[in-house]
Amino acid sequence: MTRFTGKVAVVTGAAQGIGAATAERLASEGAAVAVVDLTAERAAATVEAITAKGGTARGYGCDVADIDAVEAVFAQVAADLGGIHILVNNAGITRDNLFFKMPKSDWDAVITVNLTSAYNCSQIAQRYMCQQKYGKIVSLSSRSALGNRGQANYAAAKAGIQGLTATLAIELGPFNINVNAVAPGYIATGMTAATAERVGATPEQHQELAAERTPLRRVGRPEDVASVVAFLASEDSSYVSGQTLYVNGGAR
């Protein structure tokens, strides 16, 4: 498929997991992908995976919590690749703890990296998108937005993504910009492996328990989320905006 031929996509937090899978999926369908992570070195493996298959990608180091850094890197992306048409706000961290034990520093870090970064990147990207009267913004929320024990900070940030998404869809829609969010359930990534360790289980044990609670009887893969992001970034979803799509195997 070539749904993204001629389009430039920026994917944050793209060194691994859902971000890497999304970058690879968009590139496989013709997009030139800016693989953004904290350092260009971290992004290198994803860039190599894309270019090895004949795709176009460049790696960029950027602290997406710093809006000045975002502005500079996005300007470089536009100069290098020819614009910014798609933004995937995927960068995120967890600092899990029960609320009464959660230090303010962990609250601030998770809100900043998971939510404020989406503000920063969307704020800069929309300048390019409004000028060209075209754009797709897809942000990563989470099933945890509905509440999850030990994740008050992460849940608040991911719920914030949904509110930001709905509001940007209203404000940017007149400029032919679609804004949506994806809310994954349990996806087998390094982040969920770290959660398993926090609760004293191996990643395999944790995944088995999660699969038992999921109607489809398996946990998700990064590629499952990437395919939904690709749909929302494509013209196949041209009349979809302001939505949060849960990708969780039917779990409630």
C-alpha cells in the first residue's frame, strides 16, 4: 500500500515499542518518517529497520518536554524531509506508585512527558499543518485513562490526552486537520514488562494473567496499535476526528 506517499510523518518516542512499530508501519506505506526519541542514537535502530526495507527515515534527538527543542527539531524535519503532514504523539513514561506514596517529582515527570509533550508537539506541528491546510495528529492515550491502581499520574495524563484531542479537533478542523487518539489496553512492550517487575511477576506471567482477562484471550502487540494509528493518519479516516479509539481486545 502507498497511502502515505508524499507525506512526512513525525513519530515521537519511536525508538522502541509502539512508537517503533508505528514508524515502521507508516514508512512501509510510503511515508518519510522522522524517528524522534530522546537522542538520535536511540532512534538509530528504528531508522535502520526502516531503511533496510527500502523505506525513508531519519533519526532526531529531542526532549519533547522542551518546546524550544521541539520547535528547532520540527524545523529541521521540515527542511530535511519536505514538511510535516502527520504527527504521532507517542512519547511516554511511567512512574507507578500508590497515590499516598507518590512523590511530586514522579507526578510532574509523568504529566510532563505524557501530556505536556503532546501540547508541545501539537502546538508546533499545527503551524505547518494550518499553513498547508492539511494534517493528521494522532496521540497515544491508554485504557488507564479510565483509572488504574498505582497509576494516578499516568491515568491523569492519558485522560488529559483525550480532552486535548477532542478540543484540538474542534479548533483545527476548519484547517482540514484531523485529530484523534488511540487508547491501548495491555500491549507487550518494555513498559508493561517494567510494570510486571514492579508487581513481582515475570513479563510472561503478567501477560498470561492479562490475556485471561481479555475476551480475545491474548495481549496486544505493538503492531496492533500501529495499524490503528495508520488508519487514523490516512485518508481512510478523513471524516473521523475528535475520537479516542480503544485497542484492548474487547476488555472492559
